Amino acid sequence: MGCCTASTSGFFPVDPSSWTLSWQRARNHEGVTRGAKAWLALSAVLVWGAWAGWRTEWMPVLLGVIASALTETDDSWRGRLRAQLLAMGCFCLMALAVWRTVAQPGWWMAVLALSAFALTLLGALSERYRAIAFGSLVLAIYSALATQSAPRTAVPTMGLMLSGAAWYGLVSVAWSLVLPRAPVRYRLARLYAVLSEYLRLKALLLEPVRGVDLEHRRMALALHNGRVVDALNVAKQSLICRLGPGTPPLWLQTAMHQYLAAQDIHERVSSSHGLYEVLAQRFFHSDVLYRCQRVLMLLGEQALKFSVAIQEQAPPQHAGGTARALEDMQAAMAHLEAAAGDGPAAAQDRSWRALRALGQNLTALAQVFAGALALPAAAQGTADYTLFDREPRSLGDAWARLRAQCHPQSPWWRHSVRLSLALVVGFGVMQAVADPHGYWILLTIVFVSQPQYAATQQRLVQRIQGTALGLALGWALVQLFPDPRLQAALLALAGAVFFGVRHTHYRLATVAVTTLLLLSFHQMGMVQSVMLARWIDTVVGCLIAAAASWCVLPNWQARQWPRLAAQGLQTQALYLREILLQYQTGKSDHLRYRLARRNAHNADAALSHSYSAMLKEPVRVRWPAEVMARFLCLSHTQLNYLSALGSQRGPVEPVDARTQAMAQALLASLQQLAQELERVQRLSVRVGGVRAPAVAQVLREFGPAPEPGARSLLRAQLHLVGKVFPQLEAQARQLLTPAARRL
């Protein structure tokens, strides 16, 4: 009998628990949940339409569902309800404007241009408003398409479209009410996954091998740091929108604990206690750096296991390798110290001090990991879960932010003008050729146009490729599956795929939405007449968007660098100020400190994103790319030195007058250079070079190195910052040359 059991026969090798874990992972995946909501809403419309005997009525309802789904962002059910009401208000206004002006091309073109400008500028407020603005603009074009196709039934058609939008809003709000945890888990899981890669990249810097290109590895680390910061911000926003008055529920407290642990991990991993090439030379004949590297690698693997555990709602797997690696690292350090003896040279060696600080930081990092997934009992109901919400707090705040964008140097203002003019040109082409499906030109322009040149070019290439593949797939499905009921099921599936992958795989999303379109028109007997029109209109819309991104107020990244560099320096100065206060008052992870830390990393991430985008721009507008790369690496290195100070905070530590003077001089230098960069970009004045008055004072104060016997970590880290800052200031001067500012 025993030989026939599933566990011994081998006929059923799949563990049933693996199906449960796969289901948990799928249920918590953002793409799956978005696709499931879209499938539910579209399927309900198709079923209702079949029962009611609809022939053409269900098409505007589907368009309303799609427009409403485009406005969706991660939110609590209350926030989603407020956003849906705002979106429905915008939809009604746009539908009314279209109904009153679509019969008069001149007025409709003016409404389209003004709406595109205002709605795009509204997107500068936050992601929520960007989504609502985008969906409203799409619905306006859908409304014009439906109204022009059947002018006599324009009002009922718009009513059906708005009812479709309201229906998806109801599905979305109900889904957020019933399943509030999945988006939080998905974002936390992704956060720990990108932290895992950050740990791996940081471990590569510790490799004590001759001839290693450390600059290349530092650049890779700086660029990936931008992705870590993005994941932190997305996870934070997901938590903020679910925090209400009173004590959060236990699952939300646990999620907050995991997020704050990730912040602590990020600060500790981004810390640098010395020059790694100096440590590699000093301890070349020892395996101690390999031991440190192994600890970081194992912690990276642990972060990936945490990511999987969060998504699968399963306990993380602890193999015990990290604890043994820590013991080996500490033993190697103890052996080196015993071999060096306790003489003054060993005690005063800066490399020894940096190595000890590195070991202490890795030990503390492992302790943070150990408690990341379990909420301490003492923290329940008493921990400080205050987070800074960057959403507008009032109408006055929103208006002030919009006014701050109303100038030609603003990327959002430029994008608004660019999109408006592109739509006007697209509308003119549509009128000139009398294309009955010409509104697809406008839809293509709206979907592919992005604030950055590189993002627009990438999006339009994916759009063209996806449209070609979607037309081929849609035609094949129509031929293979002529049954209308089966085509309706495929239509709902295509909609689910579109919304499930549109944020991650835009080419596949375009394939899905093109297939959905062909299946929809086949239901109405019009598939043959739209395939060629869809292809031509897509190509024309992409060409117009490409020309606009090149010719209409192009937002070249090199032009933005003085402003981004100034923000980076200013936020690092504020971060240093908060760190100094912590050394005087004792460690406390209160909101003001965490906000200063997050602002510094956000500014660093903005630099890395800008540099990545610049590499995809035309060569003639990348000047000076080498200077920007060097500035990015130096700025990230300087932030790493400051993060080391933050990660080593403890009880009140007396700060002598000399160290205090050094710190204040550095603060003055950072702020002065930031102000000069901002002033030069704002006024476009010509300067021979920026020289912060405090820089010379800093260098005189530090000297070539701290005096013998200096043990203070604060002074050692300030000395490292003082060595980086003059190089950073030299790169800033090159950013402000006339050739750079003419871009």
C-alpha cells in the first residue's frame, strides 16, 4: 500500500503547498490585481450587454471602463472613492465640453489644446492627479470619437460612457475595501527585492582585487540607488493612504515596521566609512574584506528571501549562514588586531578605524534584518508611525504648487505646451485628410508623449511594434474563433492583460489593447475597415509626438543639472544638520530626521534618473556627460559618508569645538554652492567660477588628515566629506560654463 502513496511513488512530485504559495504570490502581485479588476468589470459589461440585447451600446460602456481604469492609482477605499468622484467630475466636464464644441472644429481644437495644457499641468501635483488628468483627456477623445460617429445619439452615448466609468469606479472602490493588503505587500516585497540587488552591488566594492574598475561599480551603485529610493517612496505612499486616525491594525503596524526597517537598512548599506581602494591596499594580504563582502552578499540573499516571504505570506527561510559569516568576519578582525598588537600605530591607523566601523555597521545591519519581519511586542500601539505625506493638503497648497510650475523652465510646463501643440497638429492632419478614424492619431499622441525625450522615444517605438503585433494577433483570433461568445471572452482577457502590464511591459500592453479593439469592431462587423486605419493613424501619431519631443521646448537633461545639483547639495546640508543635532541630543528616528534623510536620497535619485535619461538623448545635447557622471559619483559618495554618520548615531556624544567648527564650515560650503548653482540657472548669468567662501576654511581646518590620535567617527567622516567637496565644487564650475548653459 505504501508504494502507492503520492509521497513515495513519484507520480505526484508537485508539493500541494507550492500551489498555495503560487496563489498567494499571484494574489499579491499588482499586475494580477489590476488585470483581475479589469477582467471583472469588462466581463460584467459583456454579460449584461448580451442579456440586454445590446448591439452598439456596449462599445461606449467599454470605453468608459477603460478611461476610468486609467485613472486608478494605489489607494485606500476612502481615497479611491474621493479620487473616483473627482475623476467623474472631470469626465462630466470634458463630456459636456465635447458635446458643445465637437460640431465646430475650431472650437473643439481650442478646447482640446486648453484641456491638454491644464490637465497635464495638473499632473505636477502628484501621481493621483496625473492619472486623473490622463484618464480625463482620453475620455474627451473617446467622447469626440463617439459623438462624431453618431451625432444624433451623442447624449445617450456619453451617458453610457459615463456609466461605464462609474461602474469601474464602483468595482475599484469595492476591491480596495475588501482586499486592502495586497498592494502594500507587493510594494514591500519589491522594496526588499531592489534592496537585495543594492546589497550585491555594494558588496562588489569590497572586493580586494587589483585592477578593478571601482568607478564603474560606483556608477552602477549610484544608478541603482535611484531605483531603491523610488521603491521606498512608492511603499511609503501605499502606507500613508491607509493610515487613518487612531491605532493602525496589526497588519498595517507590521507593514510599517518592515518599511522603517528597510529605511534603516538603506541608510546602513549606503554608508561608507573610508575609501575602499585604500582598504583593499591596506588589507590586501588578509581575507578580512572577503569576509565583509560575504556578509553583505548573504544579507542580500536574505533580503530576497524576505521579499518572497512577504509576497507569499510565509515565514522567511533562515539557513544560519549569515550568523556564521558574521562570526568569521569578527574572528578575522580579531586575528588582525592581535597580529598588529596594541601599539599606537595600530590604534591611530585610519584604515583600522574604518575597518572597525565597517564591521560594526555590518553587525548592526544583520540585527536590523533579524527583526524586520516581526513586529516587536513593545512596539504595538506605541511606535511612531508618522510619515510625511507629499500630497497637496489643501486647495491653497495645490494652487501654490501649480503656480510654481508656471514658468518656461519647468519640465511640466514644457510638457504641457508640447502636448497641446502636438494635439493641435494631429487634429489638423485629421481634418486635412478627412479620416473618420483620425481620433486614433490623437490617442496615440496622448499615450506616447512623456515629459522626457528619452521616455517618449522609447514609448513610441514600443507603440508601433505593439500595434503591428496586435493587429496580426487580433486578425488571427478573429479567423480562428468566429464564435461571438468566445470572442467576447477573449476581449475581456485582452483588457485584463492591458491593465495588468501597461506599467511594466508597454509593448505587450499595446498588443493587448489593439487586440481588444479589433475584437470589439468585429462584434460590430467593422474589423476589415479599421485595421489599415489603425496602423496608419498610429504611425502618424508617433511621428507627430517624436517631432514635438525634438522641436517643441525639448527638456534636455543637461539643462536641468545645475538645478538638480543644487537640490542635492542643499538636501545633503540639511541632512548633515539633522545628524549633528542627533549627536548632541541622542539618537531618535523622528519624522524630521527621516524626512531630511529621505529628501537627500530623493535628490540623489533625481540626479541618477536624469543621467540615465540623458544617455538616451542625442549626443549633441549630452555635454558635458563626463562631468555629470563624475558629479553624480562624487555626490553619491559624499552622501554615503553622511549616511555612515547617520547609521552610527547613538547616545549623546560630546563634540569638541574643533569638530563643531569643521561641521559648520562644511554646512556653509554646501549651502553656499547650492545657492550659487540655483542663482546662475535662474538668472542665466555668466560666471567665471563658483567658489564658496567656506571651502578654503574647511580645507585649512581639516589639513591633510586628522591629527594623530583622533578616534572620533564624526571627525573622520567629516574629513572624508571635506576631501570630496572640493572635487564636487570643481565639477559644479564646469556645469556652469557657457557651453553647458546654452543647451
